[in-house]
Amino acid sequence: MSVDDPYPLSHVYPFGSRINERDHLEIGGCDTVELAAEFGTPAYVVAEDDLRARARAYARGLAARNPDSDVLFASKAFPCTAVYRVLAEEGLACDVASGGELALALRGGFDPARIYLHGNAKSQAELGYALEVGVGHVVLDSLHDVERLERVAAAHNAPQDVLLRITPNVSGDTHAAISTGQADSKFGFGLSEAPAAIERVASSSHLNLVGLHCHIGSQLLELEPFTRAVAALATLGDFDVYNLGGGLGAAYLETHEAPSIADYIATITSAAHTAFGTGKRLLIEPGRSLVANSTVTLYTVQTVKHNVSTWVAVDGGMSDNLRPMLYGSRYEAALANRMLATGEEICHVAGKHCESGDVIVRDVALANPRPGDLIVTPATGAYGHAMANNYNGVPRPPVIFCSGGNARLVVRRETYDDLMSRDVG
């Protein structure tokens, strides 16, 4: 968005978004009303230049403060082949949490040597697949994980580089479902268990322990917990590699102020240099803060109902954005076909699904919404496509990349035939 734009948009929209002369929202130079007419709704619309800009900010920022470093795309946030491809082109490495994400990352062009496999319950099949394709590092989460990977590595007759995931007993201010650094967590080795785990892996002839990993949670809007997590890792000995995870939050509402990428990098590198000294290889794993604000979701209003409240029902809902129902997450909404309309009333934007809880945005001001209007919810790049589902037999939406006024379909809309494609009888 230009500072000269007479109609500035909230900072939660992708870089370069604007309101055009027809009073329509533009993303990546593309008129969203025209996008809806061409591709239908619901639809995820991605500003490709936003993705690239954030990737560059991370990569250049970390390299400037700690030359021996790497930025890993935490791909669970947006596991879409085209997104993997863009971030691989921008020079990032990749973090995957399953065999499926690994397959997508490879399809998207990531060098397997720069892929890190995570997970608290990795199967033998997933570990075998990872070693077959040459994954660079496996992040070990438990002693059972250690034993399982040892067997797989022995069968492949090649040592595997690994990191140990540590739970540092540090948690930030976030929803309980996405807090991972507290002592009572399903992830990683606690601080009291870590020394024995380190000794166990260090003695293995099939595993090569290169360093430690930690991740304390997601959607963190304060930086101080990251410093405490780094200090906790420093109590466990001296290692060559420290993966400090991700978790930096994104702004979902105009009132949200997330720390900048630059401030986040300055905080964690300063903490690392204080705790570990200089000369260490530092890794970070941004996901949400890389992709959330790159994307908006478009819906078409189907019905407007007035009872105690005003209910604006659209053609999507919990099948394309599950976060409000899972976490009580808040979003903004606007009329993409009449961005500057006046005469606002407070509405609830409801989904089409057979659940009373299927409400995308509550208490949002919209200007006389009516059937056929185009609703936009910004900041849906993280965990929208990732958590999309077929509840009520609803096909999942397409993903559309926009840049320089050109739109391209990168994931087509599912069809009813797709819903039955796995049937065997």
C-alpha cells in the first residue's frame, strides 16, 4: 500500500493492496470482483510479492546478524506446492511435520538436504521415506523416536544428522492449543530429561547429534519469552547448531501490532550470542508470520437474516477457515465490491455449515450487506488452506496467485467427483 493512497487499507492486508477507482479491493494488482467472477468463491487469493518480500526480510535480516544461519519455512502453515516453490526460489530451507508435507516440499523444489523433519509421532514409514530421499536433518522428539530412527538409519547403513527438541518450560501469551514450550507438553524433552537424551543420542553409531531445537508456541506478540527459551537451552551444554523455532505472531486485526521481523531477529540473535557465544549456526522456523498476511479469502453473500442480530451468511465457513471455531480467532471482514460504502451496521458473518458455531467473524461493521456482495477476510494465509476440509461435502477452495495484475490458478477448486475419488466400492 502506498503512503499516497487516499484510501489506505488496514495493515493486515497484503503488501500492495489497494481500493481501485471502482471501489473494489485489489490484491496483487488484480480486482477481486473480477477474480470472483473468473474463479468463483470461496477462494484463497495470494499476493505473491508479499510472500517474496517477507521471505527476503527474514533471510537477509538473519544473515546480516548471524552469517552462519538458515531460515526454514514452517510449512504446516501453508502446505501448498506453489507456496513451497516461491519460498524455495527465495532461498529458504524447509521444516516439514509429516511425510505428506515432505512430499509437497520436494514437489515444490526444496533440496532434501535443506529439509528438516519434525513430529512428535513420526512413523517408521515416514522416517524411512525421509532417509530414502536424503532429508538433511531429523528433529528427535522422544526416546521412542530415537530408537525408531536408529533402526531405520542402520538399515540404510548411513548416519543421520539429528537435533533434539527441547521443551524449555517457557510459554508465551497465546491460546493453549498452540502453546508448546511449557513443561507439560506433548512435544520434546523436558529440561530434566534432556541431559540423558543428549547422552543417549551422542553415543549412537547411527545418529549424529549436531544441536538442539526448541519451539515455544505460535502467534506470540511479545518477544521476551524467546529470550528466556534461548537461556534455557544454554544450560544443556555447547553445540554447533541451535534451531530456535518460530512462533512470531501476525496481525489479524487493525488493532493488532505484531513485532516486526527485524525486531524479532534482533531479539533472538542477541539472546543467542549472549547465551551461546558467536560462531554458532542459528536456524529459525517462521510460518505464520511469513504467510498469514499474504492472503485473503473471498466469499459471496448468500443470505442476510435479521433477528436479534444481523446474520450475513456466505458460501464458505469452517471448511475453509477453521481457526475461529478451533481457537476463537478474530478476523476483519469488508465488502470487497463496495469497500468505501457507508451506513454500516454490526453483523455476524456466518458460514454455510450445519453448526451454530460456524461463524467466521462476529460483530463486524458492514454497509447494508445483501445477497451477491463479495466479502473479504484478510490474513488467511496461515492455516486456512492447511486446515481446509470437506465438512458437509463441501469442495475445498482454489488458491490463486496474483502479481502485477496477473492472476494464475495454482490449486483448482475441488469437484464433487473429487469427493468420491478415493472410493473403492
